[in-house]
Amino acid sequence: MSSVIDWQPSGSYTDITYETAEGIAKITINRPERRNAFRPQTLFELQEAFNLARDDSNVGVIILTGAGEQAFCSGGDQKIRGDDGYMGDDEVAQRGIGRLNVLDLQVQIRRLPKPVIAMVAGYAIGGGHVLHVCCDLTIAADNARFGQTGPKVGSFDGGYGSWLLAQTVGLKKAREIWYLCRQYSAEEAERMGLVNAVVPLERLEEETVTWAREMLEKSPLALRMVKGAINAVSDGAAGMQQFAGDATMLYYMSEEAQEGRDAFKEKRAPAFDRFPRRP
Ligand code: S0N
């Protein structure tokens, strides 16, 4: 895959890379020898990178991808799966306690108020498939393969991996994907509304960057509100919390709210009478 943009790497990570260019952050799962399966350390690093991208006001769109052409992500690293979750090198694992911290990352991607694009070459399988489902958009290479494996390897995702998938492709198709654990080509995925576009592998990054650039031309606040609105319905109270927070932020930005703050600081009565009581 040729690069169409001058990515600038930053940070020091073992399991991922973090790069930025032209208002886009690219976060890459970098464990190609395991088809980019994630372990607890991978997820801690991904969470840090997504936080960096969220806080960087130069960044408007985030791309999540996997290193190499073989896989986007093959889910949880089955080789370090313990009896209650995934084991790492940290103190918690030393005490024999496993983690399921991919769930925190899924929530983080949903809450992040900037569009996240999954750029998929090769396999998006198991927990890796759920990650692309959680992203706002998916651009797939023609070699991409999609599917869930849980019932084959003794796991399942009863959260976004089930009901957000069902919301995306419909109930019957979601059941088929989980019950049969088949793999689907990029074209099949596009037909079921699971991906936004399919392009030749060598054009994957070019196409993804084109979509990102197009979004960067749009109003960041409008994109933030639309993402929040679309997710609010399916995220229930937590989604409303996010959307309500955004409403509060917009109110804070108004002269009307600032009058209340200024009146308090200046120890005077607020003069709200100059603001209209809107129909
Ligand atoms: C991806 C597949 C289809 C690729 O096949 P291919 O190209 O033939 O390559 P392989 O030779 O099979 O693999 C190359 C090397 O990579 C290793 N590897 C591949 N995937 C994994 C993996 N997931 N974990 C560890 N290693 C992996 C291979 O072993 C091989 O290395 P060597 O030769 O050294 O052994 C194919 O590899 C495949 O089917 N992989 C397994 C896919 C899978 O079942 N993933 C796990 C599914 N489950 C989850 O993801 C858990 C979900 C989850 O995370 C979650 C959800 C909700 C709540 C909690 C959790 C949680 O568990 O955290």
C-alpha cells in the first residue's frame, strides 16, 4: 500500500503506532505476527492514542487500522487468554486476574466526538470485527474478510458486537454471522451495509484519506452533534448523557449562559431580559 500523505509518527509504543498528518490521526495495531490480535497492553496503548487524538484540536478525523495487508485485527489474543480474561505482564495479571478491557475501548470509540474510520485490509475477525462495527465508517480493501468466531472459540460479545451489529445489518443477518461463524468477503459486507466502500488494496489508504479530507471540510460541531445523535438512540441513558453534555457545551458558548457566569463573578443580578424567549 503506498502512502498518499506524509504521516508524522509520535509517542513510544510497543503494540501500536500513532501518526498524524493534515488533521488526521492514524492509529495502527502493530502485531502483524498475530494478525493484529490485541492483548491488554495493546488496548491500554489504543486508549491512550484515542485520548491523544480526542484532545488534539488539530485532529478532526481518526483512522483505526492494522499493520500489514493480512489483517485489520483478529480479536483477543487467544494465546494469552486465561480462565477469566486476557493476561498481561502487569501486576493485576501477576495475581492471576484477567482483563476484558476491549469493552472500554469500544465505549471510548463511540463516545469520541470525532468521526472514526476503520480502514480494513485482510481479516476483521472476532473482537477485531466488533472494533470495526464500533467505528463510524468502514473502508475495506478488496482482500478484506469479515466475521465473528466466538461460538467456535468459546467467547461471545453480548454488547456492541451483538446488538450494534444487528442494528447495522439487520437481525437475521446478525444471527447468521454469530451462529454460523462464516467469513464474508468485502463485496458481501458492502451488500449488507457493513462497510461504506470497497477499493483495491493498493488504493485503500488513498480512498480512506479522501473520505477523511471530505469530512475535515465540514463543520466539526455539526459532525460531533450528528455522531452523538445517531449513537444516543442505541446507547440509551449513556448516549443521552453524551448528547446532553454537548447541549450544555453549546449553551456555555452562548452569551446568555455567559451572562449568568459573569453576573455571579461580578456579584450582581443577571440581566437575562435581553435574551429572547424563543418560540
Ligand atoms: C484471523 C485468521 C482467520 C487468519 O488466518 P490465517 O491468515 O490463515 O493466519 P493464521 O496462520 O491462522 O495466523 C497467523 C498467526 O497469527 C496467530 N493468530 C491469529 N489470530 C490470533 C489470535 N486471535 N490470537 C492469537 N494469535 C492469533 C496464529 O496463531 C498464527 O501464529 P502461529 O503460526 O505462530 O500460531 C485466523 O488466524 C483466526 O481465525 N484467528 C483467530 C480469530 C479468533 O478466533 N479471534 C478471537 C475471537 N474472540 C475474541 O476476539 C474475543 C472477543 C472479545 O475480545 C470480547 C468481547 C466481549 C467481551 C469481552 C471480550 C474479550 O474477550 O475481551
